[in-house]
Amino acid sequence: MITTGFSCAKQERHDSINTLNKIIMETRSLELWSTDRIDLVEAKNGQAVTSSLVVADYFRKAHKDVLRSIKMLDCSILFNQRNFAPVEYRDKKGENRPMYYMTRDGFTFLAMGFTGKVASQFKEAYINAFNEMEEKLRSERCTKYAERIVRKQIKEFNQSLQQTLASGRKKHGNTYGGLIPYGKEEVAYNPKESMESNLKRIFGQVHEMCKDGFLMSALAVETNKMLQELINKK
């Protein structure tokens, strides 16, 4: 009985040590393997996705095991089609290998099977990466929408300017409008520049045009005044 009790106590200590060592190894692994990675999620066709290769590398699993897990997921065909896209990649040997792109929902469904303290930390980091990429995509869509509006307004501005220029020169001669070239865009949107740079340049151009207009108006008033004085002297 004493021997048995001693053996049980020894086994319990052994199990406790193994558990403690496992916790220490997980903690060290978590410290060495940073969750702060910027390549977890990418944009494909305007959608935030990750790949089975990245998931395998990040969770330190064999890629073939991740592929197997995806194929064995208990989800509907429609869910699978919407959230998992089978593609191929070229490995280091130059051979084509199977891979999956997956959406946030696809990753969430797959990651349900990843357990443990380290896995939980990594899943949290992955969700944060998805959030950041989706916010970036939303911001880009807003910028593109604003760009379309600015382009439309610039086009209408140039058309109105040219119509006014044509009408004015027909009535008052070719000097009407100063140095504004007829038939050319006075204000243009440059897609190679940022939205902020374009707006600064456009407002600068309009400002210069207003200054020129004020100057021409002042010169016209002064000229009329001089002509009137000459007429009065006669």
C-alpha cells in the first residue's frame, strides 16, 4: 500500500512537471513567435483574404494537414464556395501545388478546430489583421468614390468654362478670357497623384484663374475710365 501510494504521488508530481513544462514551452513559443505580423491577410478583388499556406506557417502546421482540415469541414457547399477558393501556387521546386484562399468567415470556421493557449492568441491576431485589412479596403472604396465625384465635377467645370469662353470670344473677340486655351482642359485630375495633392493643385489653379479674372476686370474698368476721360476732354 505504501509503495502504491508513493508511486501515485510520484506519478502525480511527474504529470504536474510535464504540465508545467508544457505551459512554459507554450509561453516561450508565444514570446518567440510574434503575433504582430503584417502579411497574414491580403486584398484579392477588393476582399480581405488569407491563404492556407499562410495559416499553416503561422500556426506551425503542415500545409497538407491544413488542406485536409479544409476538405473535411462540415459546412454547406454554398458556404464552401463563397469562402474557400481552390488555387495553385508554385513551390520551391517550380512545381504547382494546391492551396486555398479563404475569407474571414472561412478562416473563422477553420480555426474553430485550432485549440490551445497559443492558438487562441494567434486567432486573435488573425482577426485583428482581417479587421485592419477590411478597414483599409473600406477607406480605399471611399477614396475611389470621392475621386469619381471630383472627376465628374472637374469635367463639368471644364465644359462650362469652354462654353463660356466660346460665347464670350464670339461676342467680344479672341482676347476674351485672357490666356485660357480654347478647346483644352484648364483643370485636370492626375490619377498618379493623391486625392489631397490633386485638390491642392486644382484649388490653386482656380485661385489663379480668379486672380486673373479680377485683374482683367480691374484693367477693363481702368481702361473704360481712361476712354471716358478722353471723350470728355473732346
